[in-house]
Amino acid sequence: MSDAPALEIRNLKKSFGPAEIIRGVNLAVPKGERHAVIGPNGAGKSTLFNLISGLLVPTSGDVLLNGEKISGRPAYEINRRGLSRSFQVTNIFPRMSVFENVRCGVLWSAKQKYAFWRGVEAAPGVNERTEKVLEEIGLVERRNVLAGVLTYAEQRALEIGVTIAGGADVILLDEPTAGMSRHETDVAVGLIRRISEGRTLMIVEHDMGVVFGLADRISVLVYGEIIATGPPAEIRASAKVKEAYLGEEAHA
Amino acid sequence: MSDIPLPKSSVTRVSQRGAEKGLPWWLLPWLASAVVLLALPFIFRSDTYLTVMSLMGIAIVFALSYNMMLGQTGMLSFGHAVYYGLGAYFVVHTMNWAIATRAPIPLPLMPLVGGFAGLAFAIIFGWLSTKRSGTTFSMISLGLAELVGSSSLILRTFFGGEEGVTTNRTKLLRLTDWTFGSQFQMYYLIAGWCLISAIAMYALTRTPFGRMCNAVRENPERAQFVGYNPQVVRYIAFCLSGFFAGVAGALAGINFELANANLFGASQSGTVLLATFIGGIGTFVGPVLGAVLVSYLQVMLSDITEVWQLYFGLMFIAVVMFAPGGLAGLVLMHVPLLRAGVLGRVVPSYLLALIPTAMLLVGVVMLIEMTVQLAVKQSEGPVMKLFGVAFNANLPGPWLVMLMLLAGAFVLFRLISPRMGTAWDNARSAAAERGMVV
Amino acid sequence: MLELVLISTLNGVLYGLLLFLMASGLTLIFSMMGVLNFAHASFYMLGAFVGYQISKWAGFWPGLILAPLIVGAAGMLVERFGLRNVHKNGHVAELLFTFGLAFVMEELVQIVWGKAPVDYRVPALLDFPAFTLFTTNYPAYKLFMLAISLAIFVGLFAMLTRTRIGLIVQAALTHPNMVAHLGHNVPLIFMSVFGVGAGLAAIAGVIAGPALVTQSTMAALLGPILFVVVVVGGLGSLSGALVASLLIGLLQTFAISSNASMADLFAFSGFSPQPNTIMNDLWRVSVAQIAPILPYLLLVLMLMFRPTGLMGNRES
């Protein structure tokens, strides 16, 4: 293992037509860190995730995963190298069962690839791994239900389940608790804490309680630029952050 | 999000039943199918039935191969007959070559030739067409079908022009005393290949690749984020589908001892789409139902009416509009009710709905057939016979009856449909209470 | 040679503009509603037959006005009572619905007008040679077709760039999600767009009917070419559709007028393949004979080198 950071972003820029959404982001997330990205609406948090995970191609700049350049590569290749993400809007396989959803997340990492010559039930380790993930996300009971008819909170848990099923080292979670009740949020935070054990986590979140409780370090993204990065206490105390972000929140 | 119209209830779920002692549970339906296939010629003995059942067997393989793309992977093709037709041509040419050179290839192995021909062309055309997905894919499939169709007029040596290419299936190497000259023996050849192909295609749905086909159908974007390239999944599905379409085409070529341009024409591609969708694309058995029904109707309806294709089209539109899960979807909707023992609650309202349904059907048939009598069959005069009743289509009476039937059906549907809805809701919630609806 | 080039260019542009009349409606419907209308060529066919029927009763000119209106109204009914009900099941269901519709429309036309071509005549007013180019008489009716196509093209262009509706349509072309923000008028707009698209196709049918063959197979013959046009142009791009229409129009027209084959081209080499081989088929086929497959070859080439089409940027 190299001692390169798990995820490194170098001078990343992204424009849509004349509008520059990400304007030169630099960030290094060391292995094992829980890193939160916060910022006002429209700051470019989801765009940043889309650039890292390969959904979008950056206009310029690099993204490195464990020291290896991944920017510009297709999403499935980035995923195969050990970076997995969840989505802000639930993004699962609606007319497949919960079990099948999670299993789809397991298959590639279990080296099944596009195998059409052997049964999926007999594939070594696949079902066991699926069971384990189902247990972790607390959906064992709902295994045979179609994902599309789950409750919202269950779908969010499944979203995380599909994301972690492949055992990626670097996990990106995009607003995992958005739209949840207080209680549901607490359950979800517990889940996120468990699944990020021993992994690198990058999380976009609006709920400051979640962010400050969970993150080792926080980056503040405003208008496509990171204006501050540091431990929660430092971010809380930063006047710059207050002005740019928390201040706005107070007005709203 | 995928938008293939599957009803939620009709998607197969994995059952976690393990293998019990003795026969594995999954073998039973296949054994039962084999027994049925073996027994059918002894129940339906006439040559007509044997011919129709042979056509059904071919249609089943073709429809199942089509559904590997449409139902399993979410790819709507308008040109699937290309691989069917090429399968037929290659098998006919190979048979002629084997007859001429006395090559020791027995007839029962010949469908493989068609399969590999279908596969080879699917590898070429699939590489082009799976570069795009969704609507563009559909349009490309249509364009490639036209390309092959038009090429057949140029490459006359291979395609044999308008007459096509003929062969003789009895002149190949024989392993037993079966010559496959009779329709009876031909039926068994088709039934055997039908069963093998169906098992193979079912097994495919149970592989890692088969699961990812569903994932790509459901949500190609998300499939990328679990490590899969949706384009590769689509391409493999396209190729395998082409293989089985080729097998089906080869069976057709052997059955008719002829390959001609009709086999890969637009209407053949349309028919397989119609059959598959009418049967239901959300389940494995749906296309089988559709293939059996459409083959039967093709033979039977074309005897009764000149405009049978119009009825087909109307039936298809009705399924698209009112029962997007197809026949299999309709049946499956009721399985939870049956399990909960509350199916009886919806039966009365269904029986009641039979009245306007019958009125509607008779009305529509009258409208179509009377128009046909006056417009197409002018030379036969206005007197016609429908449902055993002779009447004059030029008089206002029959038209009035038709209009009354249609209007009556409309009014009755309006009256009955709330009742049906309530009965359905009641039964469904009762089934839900008993834990039969998830 | 110059004569051939000039005449072929005129004919090619004419054919291209006719294609664009249909492709523009198809593109409009696709951009606004997300539906690729498989039955679009069927509305073209219906336009020709309705125009023919009216021309029998009242002459060509009333048909030119009435047929597109009638077919446009029929299109609106199809949208209102058919397509709209299928919409909730997604785009594949919508595409399947229009596929079924195309199937049924062909059958219906066969019932009412039969399978044989009908005698749809060029109006007497235009039944004379407009000018003579070297030795070729160019029919006035073709000039008339050209004029009508150009007029509609200009009208469409003006509408798109000068009117409020046009601006909405343009916005929808580039930003498909825009349509969702149009508010409560969406169903009405969808119905109108579908009607206008069908009407445009019908105009093409009415003016092409007398010049070409009015027959129940005309939809099935033209439909696939139309879809090639929109894929080659780039699905959802009006300018792409225009370029592709003209390209295919010229390509096919020039091909038809050429009788050259590989055998002619390489006659000096003295090479001659064995008779009754595929090689021989290819060697002897003339350019005119491969004209029907040229649009599809173009499609294949486009997919190999530029899968999104000439001016396309939308994925599906």
C-alpha cells in the first residue's frame, strides 16, 4: 500500500457552457478519514461528487484514488478501483427485490463479471456477502420485497446497502439523511458510522448535527471553491465560514 | 429509471427455497413441460394440429429470444427477424451443402448452424446498435433490418431472389430410421429444440449476467456504479438473443424446407414483438403464452377473416393501453388473491363485465367486417354472414345494431367499472391482511 | 452530364425537403413529448389518401387545405385518447403504442382504399412542363412541390424564431426538462404539437401523393428512411434533421440516376468473377440498385464514427 491519500483532488474545474460550477477545488482525504463536505445550496457539492465518481468528466484538473489518476475514466472503472457512491435522489433498481438489489452491488467485486455460464446462486461468497449487507442495513425481513415499494427510509438504507455491497474502500454518500425524521436520521447515522469503520468516507450532508457528530474533518464548499478545511471545532469557529455559510443559514 | 411497462406484481422474485431431497424443485416444471410436449401429438393427431403446434414451438423459441432483450434487458428491437431469417438461410445452405458433399451432419444438429449464424451477425450488428440505448437503439434496429432486407435483393446468389432457397430435410445423414419427412417427426425435432432452448434461456436469467440484465433494464446509470458497463451487458444480451433467434429461424427453415425474404421482413419482426408483448414481457412464461396464442390466431383467424392482421393490431394496442403486463401479467395479478382465498370476491364483477365485453367485441367485429364487405368485397355484394347470421350490410339495420352494441357496451362499462374497482380493492386489501401481498 | 447533375440536384433537394417536412414534425414531437412517433409515416400516408379522396369529390386544391387539417385533427384525437393514457407507462409503452397504431393504420387504409395504388392525379393547372433543361422537361408540379416545401420550411423557421410558442419549442429542443415547467397547459400543448406534426406529415403526403405512388405500402417504405434521417441528424435536433434530410435526398437521387457498377468501373482490368457467386452479385450491381440501401449504409457509417448523430447531443 502506498501512503498516498485515499482521495486527492487537484485543481478540479468544471464548466457547463459559460457557467463555471467547480472553480479549482483542491482536497486530500487521507485513508480512514470521515470527511464531510458542506456548503449552501448550489455550491456544487453534488457536481463535485459527480466529477469524482465519473458521472461527469472534469473540464480540467485531476482526481486521484490511492495515488492513481481516475478522472476522465468511466464510472464503472472507477467503481472497480474501489470507489463507490450513493445518490441524493434514491437510485436503486425499483422492480427487483431488496435481495437482488444488494446482490447486484456484490457481483462485480466477487469477480462474477458478465458470467452467463454459471448460476448466480452457486457463485462463491456472493449470497453470503449479500446476507451480511442486508443484516448491516437492517433489511433482512424485507429481502423479498420489491425495492420500489419500500418506505422512503428503507430505500435510503438500501441505497447505502447497494453502495457498500461491493466492499469499496472509499465511500461517497450524497445527503444520506435528507428528508428523514429525527429518529430515522439517528438510525441512519448509526448505520453510516458502522459501515465507514475502516474505510474512507466522504459525505455531503445538510444536517449539521450529523456532520459535526460524524466527521473527522469538514470542507466548506461555496460557489465552487473550498473556503475552509479542518476539524469540526475549527470550522465551527471560523469567521469566514460563518460569514459565507452559517450566516446565510441564519438569514434563511 | 427504466420505463419498460412491467406491472409491479409480475416481476419474478427470487425464492430462497433450497433444493429438497430427491428432485430439485426447479426441475419439476421442465419435466412437466417435457411430458406435455411428448404427449401433445397423441392428443391432437391431425396434420393441421401438428403443423400449428410446430409453428408454435418455433414461435416460442423466437419470442423467448426476443424477450431476452425487451423484457430482461429493456431493449426494444424492431428488427429481430434479421437473425431469425439469417438463421434460416444459413441452415438451408448448409443442408444443401451437406447433401451435395455427403457431409456426415444429422438433421437434429442443424439448428445449431442457424444459432451460430444468428450469433455471428448479432456480434457484428450488435456492436453497432448497442452503442446507443433507448429510442435510438430501436430506430437503429429498424435501419439495420432494412439494410439486410434490401441487401437480399442485391445478393441474389445467396438469398435466391423472390423464390428463396429450397432444401430437402430427408436427405441428410440418418442416425435412426427417422427421416423427419413427416410433420409428426418434424414436430418432435422442434419440440426438443424448443425445450432445450427454453431451459437454456431460463438458466441465463439465473446467472450473474442475467441479473445484471435486469439491473440495466431498471437503472443503467446505477449499474455503472456497481462496476458494470451497461453497454457491454446490452451487447452480450443482444448476441445471445441473436443466437436463439437463429435457432428459431433454422427450425423454421427446416420445417418449411425453404428460406425466403419473408423470414426476415418487417412483418416477421413485428409479429414477434406483438406476440411477446401480448403474452407479457414481465415474466419468463409470458412470451410462451403470446407465441402460442398468436401462432394459433394467425392460422385460425386468417381462415375466418381477410383482415386478421387488423384484429392483431387492435389487440396489441388494447394490451399496450390496458394491460401492459400482457396476459401473463393479468394472470399473475390474481395469484395473491388466489393464495389468500379471496379470488371469489372479484369473480362476480368479472362475470358482469363479460356482458359489455362481448357487446364491444361483437360491435367492433361487425363494424370491421361490414366495412370490409362493402369496401373490399364489393364484387360479392352486400349480403354477408357473421356469427352465423346472414344480413345485408347495405341496409341501415345492421349498422344501427352495431352502433347500439357499441354505445351499450360503453354505458355498461361506465356502470360496472366502479363496482369492479371496489371488488378488486376489497379483495386486494383482504389478501394484504392475510400477508399475501407484499 | 451537367444536365444530369442539375436535374438530380433539383430532385434531390425536393426529396430532401419532403423528408424534412416529416422529420421536422417527428423531431418536434420527440423534443416536446419524448415520444418517437413510429406512426409518423402513417400520417403521411393518410394525408395522401385523404387528399386523394377529397380530390375525387372536390378537386386537388380543397384537398391540399383540408387533408392536413383532417389528419392533424386525427392526430390530436390519437394523442388525447390513446397516447395520453399510455404516457404513465413510460416511453417504451408510448413507442409500442405508436407501433401498433402504424400497423392498424396500414390495415385500415387497405380496407378503405384497397392494396393497389390509387389514381391520384396532378392537378390540371400544374400538368405542364415548367421549363426545359437541355433535353429534360421539368414538370411544373415538381416546382410547385418545391415551392410548398420551401414555404413551409420558411414558415416553420419564422414561427420558431419569432413567436412565443416558437421560443417555448426551441427551449424544449435544447432543454427537454423545460417542458415540465410550462405549467397547466402541458396536455394542450402536447395535443397541439402532435396534431401539428401529423398535419405536416399529411401535407407532405398530399403533395407527394400525385408525384409518387399513393399506396398502402408508402408508410412502410418511407418510415424507416425517416427514422434514419432523425438518427443521422441527431435525435432531437431540427438543424441536424434538415442536413440529414437533404443529404439523404441528394444521395438517393444521384444514386438512382447512375447505372455504373464495379464491373463498369474496373472494366479495363479484365477481371470477371465466377457467375453465381456473391462476388459476382456485388461486382455487377449498379449504383442505382443499391440506392435503396444507401440511407442505411449512411446510418451504419454514422454509428461507427459519430454515434450521437450529426448534431445530436441527447442520449436517448
